[in-house]
Amino acid sequence: MMRLLVIALLAFGAWKGYEHYQAKKLSAVQGEQPAALNFSSKPSAAPSTASFSCDGRKYCSQMTSCAEATYFLKNCPGVKMDGNNDGVPCEQQWCR
């Protein structure tokens, strides 16, 4: 039982560490300070389109949601997120 608890704690710590790494990586791409980690159990609401702006990102790997990718596809020049030109961006990653 103790071994299972230790494994679960290690897995949780690795998961949170990966989230922190991803947040720092995204903020470096956007040129901002890393956001504080959110340890609440409630999922955060998707940001409104008013909070998105064309900032030079153009690939699906740089997006954080389907809504963000859709905004970039419709409003920002030079994005490369719709390989089959059907108007739905990042189908493999965000907009399934």
C-alpha cells in the first residue's frame, strides 16, 4: 500500500512539473513572464477571443486551445495550421 502511494505521489509530481515546464515554454514563446501554476481542481474557462492577438505564432504546437487556433487562422496572416484547407485548424492536436 505504501509503495502504491509513493508511486502515485511521484506521478503527480512529474505531471505538475511537466505542466510548469509547458507554461514556461509557452511564456517564452509569447515573451511574457511564466504564469503562476494553478493548483485548483476546477478547469479554467477558455479565454475569450478578445484576449487573443496576432503575436507571430503560426503553428499548432504554439497554440493552447482550439479557440485560440481558430482565432489565429481567421485573423492572423501567414499561419500554418490548416493543412487540408477546410477552415478547421489543428485537427490533429486541438480541434478534433
